[in-house]
Amino acid sequence: MTGLILELLAMLAVILVAAELFTNALEHLGERLKISEGVTGSLFAAVGTALPETTVPLLALTTGTTRSVNEEIGVGAILGAPLMLATLSTFLMTLAVLRQRTARGRVAPERSGFNRDMNYFLVAFAVAAIAMFVPSEAWYMRVLFSLSLVAVYVKYVVTTFRASDGLVAEGHGTEAPGPMLLSRVGLPTNMTTIVFQLLVAAGLLVGGAKGFIHGVEGVSHVLGISTLLLSLLIIPIATELPEKVNSILWIRRGKDPLAFGNITGAMVFQGTLLPAIGIMLTPWEPRIEVLIGVVITLIAATWTRAFSRKGGLPIWALLMNGLLYLTYLVVTLTR
């Protein structure tokens, strides 16, 4: 048990270092490409930091040996990730600035991008939930559901890029607050070194998250937690660490559009492409543990979207998402 805890701490340290490298390189990349903070957060940061939680279900579904167990891990990882982002990640990000801004303060994402991300996510995740009630024998219907989710994400990417130029003209361009970290070892700051730092950080993020997952699984097996419950509760906490850490780093620096875009963009990615994979490669059935998570995810996302205002989202409302996650824990663990 002591060895597993040490492994968790070591992997957490790797993730923290990787997140710092990743956010620093992304800020310089966004500045070089002259794109808005919302696009940098919603697309580049979101997809990059989603690598760990994307890797877990894919590896489970394609390389495992016990099909039923791997399917449970895949479904849990796919649906647990949006749940974690909509509830716990949002709560922790907001908690990081509670003392500075107080409960009556606000978090100010780029409003049009935030609304776009949340609207796309709510539609896509509702479609993914409906697909659970399609019998596995109706494979043609499942194919249609899966392709429709892929089409939603493609449309989202196109729409997001189209909005960037106008936002930059309004003063919402990405700006790097300091020098690139690799420049401190004598390397120049150019596109090659920016991409190199991104690749190094992404590799550390994936490796750190996988190592963290291994440690968490070991602890969970000692505690006797079922595979599906483990996947829904524990694995997403580990795989969402990059989003949590990156968003906390950005929001503490006053970069609210990057912080929130990182979370909401990941929600769109994980509410479209990953369920599209799950619909095709798993039974994708409405089991009670899964349905509870889906319902709470949709409630949290709808609640957050409802408070979108010109001046930002109230901190007290975002903190309520933490209560929704606590509710999910209580309901699933006491069944």
C-alpha cells in the first residue's frame, strides 16, 4: 500500500510539471498563430490534455484480454470524463480563486465561446445518452448515432476557428505572460521549439496519467471496488488531472477564457468523439450506474450554461457543481 501511495505522489508530480510545460507552450503557440484565447483553450489545450482519458478507453477496448471487463473500463472512462469536467473540475478551478474573488465574484470566460461550447456539448451528450436505448442488434442505427457525433465535433471545430479572427480584433488574442520555459536552457523561441515543448509535455501528461491510473487501480483493488464503479469514479479523476491543473494555473493568472475554454472544449471533445467510439465498440447500455452519471452531467452542464452573463459566471453558482459531484458519490456508493 505504501508503494502505491508513493507511486501516486510521483505521478502527480510528473503531471504538475507537464501541465506547466504544456500551458506555457500553448500560450506561445496561440500568440504566434494570432488566435483567440478561447480557441487556444477550447481546441488546442482541450484536445491536448484530453490525451490521457482518450488513451485509457481505447487501450482498454482494443488491447485488453477480458472483453467484459475492458468494456466496463471503456464505458466508465468515456462517460466518467465529462461528469468529472462538468462537476469536480469546474468546482476545483473556481475554488482556486475563491479567496481572491469571494463567493460573490465572477469567473469571466469568453462568453460567445463558452456558450458555443456548452450548447454543442449539451446536444451531443444528449444524443449519446439516447443511443444507450438503441438495441445492439440495430447496428445501422448505432452507426448513424456514432457518425452524427463525429459530424457535430467537425462542425464545432469549424465554427470555433471562424470565430477567432473577430475575437482577436476585439482584443481577446492569446498572449504569453513570460518566456518559454525551454528558452531558459538556451534554446530559441520559435515554432520548432514550441512544438517540441508541446510534444514533451504531452508525453509526460500521458505517461503521468497512466502511471497515476495504475496506482489508483492498485489502491482500488485493495479496497475491493467493482470495475465499472472504479472506471466511473477513480479513473476519470486521474485522467482529468491535466485539465484541472491547467485550468487552475490559468485562472490564478487571470486568464479566465483559457481556463474555462480548456474545460468546456474538453467536454465537447469527450461528449462527441469518445461516445462515438463507445457506441460502436461497447454494449452502450443504460445501466443504472451509468444513467445516474449521465443525468448529473447534464444537470451540471445545464446549470452552468444557465448562468452565462455578459459579466461572467457567479462563483457561488459554479461552486454548486461540487455538490452535484458529491451527490453522485453518495448515490452510487450507497446503492
